[in-house]
Amino acid sequence: MSQYDVYALGNALVDSEFKVDEETLKKLSIDKGHMTLIDDERMKEILAGISHSSDKKQSGGSAANTIIAFSQLGGKGFYCCKVAGDEDGKFYLEDLAENGVSHKQKIDSLPSDITGKCIVMVTPDAERSMSTYLGVTGRFSKDELDNEVLKKSKYLYIEGYLVTNPDAVVAIKDSIALAKKHGVKVALTLSDPGIVAHFKTQFKEILDEGVDLLFCNEEEALSIVEESDLEDAIEKITNIVPHFTVTLGSSGAFIFNDGERFTVDGFPVKAIDANGAGDMFAGAYMFGIMNDMSEQHAGKLACFLSSKVVSQFGPRLSKEQVLQSVHDFKENYLR
């Protein structure tokens, strides 16, 4: 019997979100709409260039947002990550626990180590631009794995941002091999178009190991197969993975599974902050298909919850918001 539904690998980052204008991005030379890795000095420079304190702070990282959403919906989630023994590290682990996520974390960092941080800058058009200082999570390796838990899980979920770290790529490949040996399905999110563009070789190596379910947005889909037309990209991806989703913003999502194609309509809302929408989609979609929903209904639920995320500031909903949204969804869309 499975101990966990989803066993996730990802970065541990304390997210600090800031509302900024376009001029601030230009002044700080921020690549709008993308995630950029930075060092400690650059982090200080960016923070000094933002004229106000953080509007919101919480535990983050793409896979963390996904596994928290999955757990809030009622799934059993486990998160493999790496934090330092500083105040942010303690905050991070407490936030996971408060959201029902189990974890393996032995803090063996040096006194000088720092828990990873992500500066999320949100412009009035709801686009998010992220500058990430990995800190100790940049040393994520197979030492952070809990193979006994993985063996007893239904899905292994991999955050694409980890491909920037060679040791993490080794950990990913080892995890996939173990998952295949024990009948655990493998899910991967491409995470960010800039990461896909710069680390395409690593992504292709991971896909070659055998991925059962892939999550991406339109830009990431085009990049991973080097196409300019979405239909052409989808056709190529069908030959790589048997089951995948392509999120299309307010237009909804495309879903492919074992030869069947589905299109799910979106829920247009006034977008305030796009950060976390894809993470919520992945968590809700996996919860749906693992709880007897069809791909279409799971995709519809995922789009509905993602629309709730983008209509507020911050990458996550509270558990109460998630449960109320699920109730509303069932009342209005599953009757």
C-alpha cells in the first residue's frame, strides 16, 4: 500500500513578493517574465533598488507550491528539499508542516549557509519576474533523497528548476530509476521557458529516462522541441511522453493522454499576479486524476483553481480558499 500519493523533489526558497512598475524592472535590468539565477551581491543590489518592503513572504519553490496545493486538496504529499539552519530555514519547514506536507530534512549546513530566496517582482499587468539566490538549496543532491518513501509513493514529481545543479540532475536520474523499478509514475514540470532554453540538454536527458506525465506552458512546449508553432510542438511531444498538459493562460489548457486529445476552457478573471498559477495547475490536476476524475474534469478543476491564484497577490491559496473553491467548482461545474 502506498504511503504517499506524491513524492516531490524541488528547491526550497523563501519567496518575497514585491509589487513594482515597469521602470523598476528596467532600472534593475530585470529580464521580465523569467526566472534568473543571481548571487548574494546581486540579491542585495535588487533589494536595495526596490523602494518598499516585501508585500508577502512564504515558503516557495515551484514544486513546494504544487505539493502544498495537492495536500490542501486532501492528497498525501512528501517534499525532498534542502534548507539551512537559519531563521528562514525554520520558517520554511514550519510552513510545510502547517500545510500538511511531510518532509525529510536533516540540517547539516554550515553556520554561514543561507536558505534559498526568491525575489518575485509583479508588474501591473500581473506578469512575474523572479530573481533567485539558491543559497544552500543549490547543493541539493542525492543525500536529500528518501528512497524508502519514494518506493511507497504513487508519483514522483520533479521540479524543472533543479536542472541548473549537476548534483540535482544525478539525484533526479537516480530517483527515476528507483521509481521505475517500483512501479512509481514519474511527473516532470518544465518550470520556466528561460530554464528550458539554457538547460535543454539536461531536460532531454531526464525525458529519455522515462517521464509519464509532463507539465508545461505554451512557451516551454515550443522551446523544448524547438518549434515556433504550438500544433507542431504538441505533435512532437506526443512522441516523447504519453501524457502531458500545456497550460494556455486564460484560454485554458491542452491535455494529451494515450492518444486522446482534450481542450479545457479557462476561466477569464482580472489577473493580479500570475506567480504560482502553473504550480497550482499541476497540483490540482494530479489530485484530480488520482481521485477518479477524468482528464477533462481534472483539467477543468486545475484551470478553475489557477484562476483563483492569479486573481490575488501571491503564488498560493490558503487551505480555506482551496476548499471553498472546490465546493464552488463542484456546485457549478460538476452537476
